[in-house]
Amino acid sequence: MTYTPKILGFAGSTRTDSYNKKLVKVALEGARKVGAEVKFADLRDFAMPLYDGDLEEREGLPVNARKLQDLMIAHDGLLIASPEYNSTFSGVLKNAIDWVSRPSPQQAPLAAFSGKVAVIMSTSPGALGGLRGLVGLRSLLSNIRVIVLPDQIALPNMVEAFNPDGTIKNPQQAASIEQLGATLAETLKKLKA
């Protein structure tokens, strides 16, 4: 029986026209082209309060945190695009990770993250493409037991980089971003062989 990697992609932004959402969708297409089953999740659809230990103790995980946690548990790999806010990744992404990292009853610690394989990427209006934010994101994910592949892309000058339909204007850049998704899918195939 052939193994089909299941890859979840999302961006650390809730903005409707987020360039990082567009970026991760290009990478998901690369994974799909090499046989992965892919799904895009919009964090806007998983609104959560700011993480609060007292709230968790009183009410448990918010419904949307549990839904996102279940979705992540159901996938083998993660493609994550993060905007850079003040030289780090977004608060929306950190809050989602904080809630999803909390254990549900009868669940192993870090069940949504432990043993997952991820590729990270970013785009921003600046010349570095959000690169500074990826450093902290890589560190955080590694600390919660995610295997973060060394391949990453920080796409600069995002406003000029995308076509109105969300595709990448430069064919070489588009191919590199699709390759991120393909690399994740192929790595998962090798690990599960």
C-alpha cells in the first residue's frame, strides 16, 4: 500500500488578502503535485482568545483551539508561512501554537506537534522577506518537538512579487516555493517508508 503524506498549510495572519496565505498556497500546490493530500487552514476561521491559564483551567480548550488541534493531529506535515511583525513572527501564530500545544484529556503532551515535520517560509514588503521572524519560529517549533527542515524561503518585496490571482510573478521564485512543498512531501514519504 502506498503512503500518501497529509500536509496542512496555514499562515500566521488573519488578514483576508494576506500575502503569506498566498505564499503557503503556492507551497501546498508543490506538495500536491508530488502526490500529497493537502489542506489549507485559515487561522481567521479558528478565532481564539489570548492564551490564559486561568481560562483554560475554568473552561478547558476553546472550541476553535480543539478544532485546530484535531486538524493538526490528523496531518503528518506542516507548511507554515509567517508574516514578520517587529522582527519576529506574529502574535496570532504564537497564540494559536500556545493553545494547540495544551493537552486535551487522554492525549499525549504536544500531540499536535510531536514528530511532525514542517517547512517554514515568509514574505514581507522589505528586502529580507521576513527572514528575521523565521529564526524565532524555527526555534519555537523545534522546542515543541517539530522536525523543521532546513529548506526555507523569505520572499522579499511581496507587493511586487505576486500576481493579482495569488501566483508568483517570477517563475524561478514560484518553482522554489513549490519545491518547499514537494520537499516536505518527499521527506515524509521517506520517513514513512
